[in-house]
Amino acid sequence: NKKMRDQRKVATWLVLGLVGCGDNVSPEPPDPVEPTPQPPADTPPLPRLAGAHTFDTTAGTLDGSPVPFGTFSDGQWKLPDGLEVAEDVTLSVSGSEPFSLDATGQPLHVFGVIQFDGTAGVTGGTTRLAGETIVVSGSFHANGGAGDDSHGGSGGVFELDATSISVTGAFHCDGGVGGAGFPGGSGGVVVVEAGSGSGAGAIGCGGGGG
């Protein structure tokens, strides 16, 4: 029995000795911890214009009041958060200045109707759109006004400037019909500057008959 007790003591000291030597043993590095994937932040909805409205480019007002989103300055409706023109919108534009929507760096979506037609014998208005992405499934109108006792007004101008443009809607900038014995107005112009574009929209910018 004494011999067995001595053997147990030796075994115990061996175990303690091995544990004590742990300071001299380099521990295995822990497995790298992968960061927990975070869901993408929700994209906030664009400011949305719905219903029928009028815009005065001279005063810079919507329905006679200051614009509800962004600011109007230097002849531009500046939209730092972008804009969606809803499908039910008919926006009638008038005034002596171009109609300019500046959503530089943000989306600009036009699903409704924007009208900037000329009055009798007057050229259609100029509409300018700027944004990071421009999507048009609605329609723009800048037809020249028909002449009474004069020539027809020329069609207006559309200018689009964006990194990406998608158009499935329509642009109308026909010249107005001339009065009796007077020529019709010339067709308008659509100018597009974009890094990429797609769509199968329609453009009608023919001259008006005399």
C-alpha cells in the first residue's frame, strides 16, 4: 500500500509540473471573429408630389406658395433629397423663366404629366432636369402655341442631365399651327446628357402646319 501511495504522489507531482510549465507554452491563437453582417440601411422614400398643381417659374411658387420640398433660388427648384412626381400629377407650368428641377446627386422620378405649353403663337417652355438618376414614365409637354393671326409658336426645349437615365414615357414639343396665311412653328429639341441610358420612350417634336 505504501508503494501505491508513493506512485500516486509521483503521478500527482508530474501532473502539477506539467500544469506549472504552461507559462512556457505559447497558446494557440483564437480563431478570427468575423464581423456580423449588418443589413443595408433602408433607403428613405423620395419627397412625393401628388395631385394637380400649377408652378410659376417667374415667382418660383407652387400653387401660389413656396415650394414644399427643397428651395427655389437662382431660377431653380433645388431638391437635395430628390423628387417623385406621382402618376396622378398634372403639373401646369407657366412663367417667363425655364422650369428647372435640380436634384443633383439624387433620384428624380417623373411618373405624371408636366405641361409647359406656349400660349397663342408663343414658344413652348424650356424644362431642365438634373439628377443622379432620372426615370421618366410619364410625359412632358412643351408644344408651341397655335397662331391666331400670326405664325405658330416653336416647340420648347427639354434638357436632361444625369449619370443614368431611363425613359419609357414621352416628350412632346411640336410647333404650333400657324394662323391663316402664316407658317407653323418649328419643332422643339430634346437634349440628353447621361453616362448610361435605356428605354423606349416617344419623342414628338415636329413642325406645326401653316
